[in-house]
Amino acid sequence: MKRASFIGGALAAAGAVALPKRGAAEPLAERIRRIISSDPPGVFGVLARTMAPGPALYAINAYDEFPSASTIKVLVMTTAFYEEERKPGALAERITFDRNALICGSEYMQGVADGARLTVAELMAPMILVSDNTAANMLIEHFGVHRINAVGREAGMFDTHLDRPFVDCAVQVKRERNVTTPYDMANLLYQIESGAREGMATIVNPEHCRRMIALMLRQQDRDKIPAGLPVGVAVADKDGEVDGTRDDAAIVEPFGDSPFILSICTKGIDDYDTCLEVIRRIARATYESVAGSNL
């Protein structure tokens, strides 16, 4: 199946991340709203859905713009695989590391020798597994922001925008210019999970969808959505943090009987501990609902 047919058909119709009807009786949605409103540390945007056709389980501020933080690295990764399909060998292309470009949040690249030539595939691993910012910037500069945004549009991420590479902690930034929405992140993960699960081409082919899930399953920062789930539940996710923001986008149990997508974005956070607790409670409530229904 061609990408355009999938995106324009399955995603735009029954398979799309449809929002619940306004006023519809949704016990889980009401529970999530109570969790968020009980002690709000900022603004939350959330979208949860199973892989079954029909509306989302719940959606709150799903189309609102939020800082993407490092969750946008999933789109950078998707672009790498997209380019591999367009030009075989793209994952093996080498990029020269310049230590002068090293920024904070780059513990992995700090141990790499100046002038080392790393492949695109080699850089994707630290970008996803330990959220290395310098590795991400090397890939962003390699592909270009315009190309990455174009792949985002191909995936239906019309409100997601990568404006620039990640900046150093010492740089004062008044407004985060890399943005996304809960809907867009859920939409991308839905395509990745659909491709892997159904064995059909979505934004990339099934093999590459499975490789992306395999990387996200090994992501090391597990203090948000994964921390709210029972021990042993598999979570393929990518989280992100900038000042005032704690985000996470996840495929929960991607190879299980009841997988679901959960995308949480925040902004204006003034209490990070409370924010993390709210994210975990949202994840647990959603898991209990989905696991109980065996969708």
C-alpha cells in the first residue's frame, strides 16, 4: 500500500486519531480530567487511543501547540528511515563530528573523538536511547530542517514544526520554537505501530517501523509514562524536557494484545514533581482501562 493511500485513507477515516464527540459520556475521559484538574502544575495536552478503529479514548487540548522538546527526535529518526527508502544507503552515510559543536545534554558524544565519522544509524541510537542533543543536531544539520518538516507533513503532522537544532543550556531562549501537538505525536506513533503490527507501509515500510520501535523500547529515561505502568509492561517512547515543559509520547505494549498510543504534552509547568506524578497517573488510568477492555 502506498504511503499516500494509507495516510489519506486509514488515518483520515476510521483509522485516524479521531477525537471524542463533545459531551459524550466517557468515564475514562472524566477520570483523566479529574487527575489533571486536581492540582494542575501547568497546561496539559493529552491524546490516548488504541489501535482499533473509532474515536480516541480521550483527548484534551489535543490540537493545541506545545514545546516539542526532545519528542521531536522521533520525527528526525523517521526522516532517516524515510530517506533510506528513497535513497538506499542513507543510513550508512557518515557525518564528521566537530567537538566545537558539542552542547549540553550530550553525554554520549562527549566521549567521541573529535573528527570521528559516524553513520546516520550510529547517531540515531544515542539520539533516541539517551536523548543526546549533539547527535540529534548532527542529524538535523545532515538532513536539514526543511526536509524533516516535509516528512512531518507527509506523516500528517501539520502543526509540528522543527525550527532549529537544539541549543546549548547556556543560551537564553525566551520561547521554544520547536513545537508539536498531542494529536501530531500520537498520529506519528500510530503510523509506526500500524506499520509494524499490520505489516504494511505507512510513513515507512514495516521493517523500518519495527526498527524504530526497537530503539524506543530501549530509551533510557523512564520517569514519565513508563513509571506509571506496572513493572514489565513494554513501552516504546520518547520523552522531552525544556524549561516549563515535560513531554512524553509512547506506544504501550507495541507487540502485546492491547497496544495503545499515549501522547502527553505540557507547558507552563512550575512544579516538575507534580507534573511527573500527573503524567504517571494518566498513564496508569489509561492502561487499566485498556487492559481491562482487552481492545
